[in-house]
Amino acid sequence: MTPNNFAIFVLFAWPFAMIVLAMIIPVRRVVLISILGGNLFLPATGIALSGLPNYTKLLAAGLGALIPAFLFAFSDLIKFRPKLLDLFFLGFLVAPGVSSILNGLGPYDAVTTVANRFLEWGVPYWIGRTLFTDLPALRDVCVAVVISALAYAPLCIYEMVMSPQLSMKIYGFRPSAFSMTYRMGGWRPMVFMQHGLALGAWMAAAALVAWVLWRSRAIRAIWGIPISWIAIFLILVTIGLRSTGAAVLMIGLIGTAEFIQSTRLRPLLLVLVLAPMGYIGLRTAGWDGHQLVELAEPLGQERSGSLNMRLENDQMIADKVMNNRPVFGWGGWGRWRVRDDDGRDITVSDSWWSILLGTTGVFGLCCTYAMFISPLFPLAAHKTRKRIFFGPLGAAWAVGLGVLLFVIDSLANAMPNTSFMVMSATLISIYPLVSPKAVQRMMMQRQLMRERTSAGDQGENEAPSDEANAPAQG
């Protein structure tokens, strides 16, 4: 099915709508609306443009953030101060271009692939590194993630009851097969996202963010609603989505966070953060992952069979890359896909990590995952005497665990969402500000400011009394 004219209009109108919105509300909120809202509400389709990258929802969301930022916050955009962790993003950005050159696809293909990656992924990263550099910005990101899920929840509930129909009714097409939406005796919503799995991952991440915000006391209420109520509501909605993997990840990470909080086993944080890279390392080294299929069998034959198919196809891609072009992969245009003796494509590419490995090799794969999880290492190094997740550090971990959920989910699913990019970039910008020493300095500065303000108010109250007595003295 092809999208209707309204879908095309919305995609092209989105950046202009964000420019108008930036005239009304602060630009930092506008860019969050563009990136998070664009991923959630824009049609999951692309428009082919001759000689240019395809105009997708990710590109529209990026332009909707970049243009208002240029117009209303240009001075902030050019204040970029590189950090060592930014090298991973640089590698992620140039990897497809290097792969194109080495595979003989030509300079034009290299330039267009890098430009497309920058417009879709680089813009959220740049904005996160330049506009979201203080603790109020961290709070804005946390609140935006939770509010986006609250806004999406009624649409999710509607499709749980009525079946996934919203994309068809409004944009004239279904992003994925309707047969894949019936699960476990009910409907698995997808609303305006590319698949129900993408919706499940986002709602699970938002529920996890809300939970950690509640338990760390970083934010107590949103719109006057206690954050505890919001967290429980989003968890229940996520479970009702019938996306088993996302629900298991959400519950597992909540349980792990609670265990770490109660036992203060800080090394477990490092194990948790390193787990995705460890999995990828084992798979590229030849581990077939059959033990994971056995663990999934209690969830049903359908779930274990789906996992087994993913593992087998990932292994085929990994074998082709590691045996031929391991460093920078095969480039684009499907060259990385596996074909039989008759030239027929036999690849089912469901996992993002295997697609990254196939197109950009070990270099691009490692840069991509390091870009997302590297900000979590400085957070884990922050030593606290009592609670690990508390105050501003808890807010940072709320965002970080949401990103980690996406990273783990991408080991089985290919559901790119640039909202997680701006979240990760924000963590790189603010991790020095959430250390216990930095928070203590901030509290002391606030106390000093309050004392100065109090002293100033007292002086102002005394001054009129003297002035009032002056005429009598005269």
C-alpha cells in the first residue's frame, strides 16, 4: 500500500510546523517535540527524491529540529565542545562512507550515505550535545519521554480493542503486515510506528524511565500527577501491548535496578552495560545462541521459533562478513545479504546489529553500540554513599537505562528510533554534572544564592524605613 496525499503533506509540512511552534514556545522543547513526536506520529514511510536521500520520517523529524535550532538557537549550536566519547559518533557517521569507497560503490554513494546518516541521526546527536547541557535540560528530556508515552497510551489502548487501524485510516497504509498484529488472543498495536515491536520498545523504555524517576525521587510529579501513578500506568499499558520481548526487558531492567539499589552492587552496573557488547562479541566469534532458544521455550513455541529464526539468519550474515570483509563490511544496496546458489535472497534481517555488521563491518558496529552505551560508564563510576539512583544521578540513570533497553532490544529487532540518540547525546553532555561532588557544589551554590537573596530582601525592607524618616529629620 502507498501512503495517501495527507501522509506526504504531513511529512513535508512537519519542519515548517516546528518553525512556527518555535515562535511560541522555547526552542529546546520544540526540538524534543520534533524528534520524539516525529518518531511517534509521522507516517512510517519514505519518499524517493531524485539525486537526494529518501525523505523519511526520521529525516523530517531531524529537519524539524535542526531548522528551528538554527533560527532561534544558533549561538548554542556552535558552542559544541568535543569530548573523547564523541569519537564513537564520528566513527558511526563516517563508517558507511568508508564502506562504500572500499566496496567500489563510488564517492557519490559515500557522500550521500554519510549525508543521510547525519540528517537522520547526526542532528539529534548534535542537538543533544549543544542544547541539552545542564540539569534542567536533563529534566526536560525525562519529562518529554514520559509525556510522549502518556500521549501515545490512549492510541495504544484504542488499537488493543479495535485492532491496528490508525495508520490505515489517517495515512492510507499499514507499515507492516496486518497478520503480524494478532498475538496471544488479542491485538498488538503499532499506531504510527513501523511495527508493533518498535512501539513496544518505546513504551517499555518510557515506563522504565518513569519508574526510575519515581524510585530515585528525581521527579515527583508531572502535570500534577504523581510520577508513581504514571510509572505503574505505563507499565500496565506496555504489558498490554503483547510485545513479549519489550515487556520482559522492561520488567527485567526494573528488577535489576531495584536489586542494585538495595544491594549497592555497583559492579553489576558495569556487567549490565557491557552485556550487549559481550553478546555481539560471542556471536561474531561463532556462538550460535542455541541456549537462548531453550530459555525461550517456556514462553511458547511461536516465541522460541521466532528467536531461532533470528539467530540463524544473524549467523549467516555474520559468517559472510567475518569470512570476507570483517572490518568495514559490504556496504549498501543489499550486498551484505546472503543468497543461494541460484542467486535468490534467503536472508531475513530482523536484528539491527547484524544489519550494521553487514553494511559497515565490525568498525561501524562497535562505534554504533559504543556511542549509545559509553555515557553509562561515567555514570557507573560516580560513587554515592547511600543510594545509587538518587536525585540528578537518578534522572541520568533513568535516561541511560531507557537507552540500554533500546540497545538490548536491537540485538533481536531492527527498529531504529532517533529519540534514543538525543537521549544518549544528552547523557554525554551532562554526566560531569550529576556526580555527587558536582551535585553537592550545586546545592551549596543554591544555598549561598538563597542567603544572598534573603540578605538583599532584608536590606530593601530596611531602606524605605530610613527614607521615610528623612523628611521628618529635615
